[in-house]
Amino acid sequence: MPSAKLTAFSPVEFTVSTIDKMEEENACFWKKQTNNIRETFVFMEVLGSGAFSEVFLVKHRATGHHYALKCIKKVNSARDRSLENEIAVLKKIKHDNIVTLEDIYESSSHFYLVMQLVSGGELFDRILERGVYTEKDASTVIRQVLSAVKYLHDNGIVHRDLKPENLLYLTPDENAKIMITDFGLSKMEESGIMSTACGTPGYVAPEVLAQKPYSKAVDCWSIGVITYILLCGYPPFYEETESKLFEKIKDGSYEFESPFWDDISKSAKDFIGGLLEKDPKKRYNCESALKHPWIAGNTALHRDIYRSVSMQIQKNFAKSKWRVSYTSLYY
């Protein structure tokens, strides 16, 4: 099984006026003050670090429960106030397939985010270890992703960076749930429109690259890209240079190439086509995608496609360019 790995919640960007269900909770009720966080948690190992934060595997002294603790340095009053508001939103996200922010502590120098520990490893790693893999397995993963993203969209949140690396298994168990992680580029919709260019190159919707205003439909495009990859092991849009890749995505041109797609059902291809629709107004939303027979019915095949998919995953996803977010390209 994959080695234990945690991906932490990063703050979302949002506008307070867009929050309806989430706004009634006042910050003073959800932050716990501490002078020494080590009095509450036993620090066991470092799981990751960044410019202003570190993530630790910790054990709660009172309960013995294990968590991931993200320690964020305070920088300045304006940034810290924004961070507090963003954390308040994250605290209210509760879904079976989304990593949970369990608690928040604050000291004079840091915010501490106590997060659900996700230890089942990355999606691609699990596929490679299976030995047998079918369309139905891919459909099961995508159904969980759609359910979680629909929940986010229903609450006015757009993830904006959905990709396989942000899909982790909760535990090493064979039937473990898939979990959406990493909300660093997420945003609350304001009047349903956003414009900041962000995401990871191969998974970004055409309207984002065209620097046009966009909506939650960008997440559905990304789910289409992920589904395509899960069924063949390589991306629908690929070029050696980023500029050529962006042009290909903006054109919305992709193929179901032989022999890799010869054994894939027409229903799966139809499902992908509804998500990789260039026009966001015609693109499937999460609700319509969840009703598609490849997800809700019995059209996902049980034929083993492990050999072809696993070979392509190993060949195509060692390349770092598909793992790098480009948040600042247009800043």
C-alpha cells in the first residue's frame, strides 16, 4: 500500500458577502487560544513545509487521536484578518470525501490548523498497486469526486485546482474513500464570476487560459481531464511547451486514440465529452454528470484495463510540468 501522505488544507480566497449559510459563526467561538501548542499536541514528525507554514503529524494528548497540524506564521494584520475569515469558511466544510479541518488554535505568533489525517496515498499510486483495474473502478472514483465538488459548488466554493495529486485515499484499506484535498486556490464565487488565472496547466479550462471571466464550470472541465487520464493513463492535452499546450486546450481539441481507447465504452467517451465541452454553458455541471449512466447506471465496463493504463501512467506522470500550479502566470 502507498506510504502515509497528508495534504493540508490551505486557505481559500473569498468575499464575505457571498456567504449565506456560513456567515453566522463569529470568529471568537471557533479559535482556541494557546500559549504553547505542545501542551495540547505531541509533535511526531514533519510532513511538509512552505514559506510561512509547516505541517506536522501530531497526537492529541488528551484523546490520543492523530492529526495533521498546519502551523502558519502570522505576517501582518491585513493578511492575518483575511486568513481568519478564510479559515472560518473551511471550518464549515463537512463532506465524506473532503478532508476536514477539525479545529483551530491561535497563539501570539501562529495560527494552528488541526486537520484530518489522510494516510491512504495518491490515486495514481493506488491504481499502480491494484493489479486489476476497470472502467467501473474509475467510475467509482469520479462519482465520489463529483459528489464532493457538487457540495462545494452548492455552498458557493470553486476548487480551481482539481487534479489527481489532490485526490488521496483516506486509509490504506482496499475500499477506502477518495478525499479531495488542497484548497489553496479555492474561491468563493462572487456573483458566479471569477477572473484570476490559476490552476495546474493540463487541467485548466479553456476560458481560464483565454483570460475570460469564468465560473464553477472550470471544476467540471478538470474532472473531465481526470476521467480521461483514469481510462488511458495519459492526458487529453499534451505538448512539449506550455504555450502550445495552452493553445491546444483553448481549441478544446483532443482524441480517443487507438489502441488505447479501443476497449473503452462509448458511454465513458460520451461522459468525458460532456465535461470537456469547450463552451462552459453547454458543459455538464456536477448534477448532470452524476446522472449520467456511466456514473449512475451500469454502462461502466468491468473489463480489465490495468496493463495499458498502468504503463501509460508510469510513462507520462513522472514529468513535473503536470504537477506544477501556475497561480502567478498572469499576476
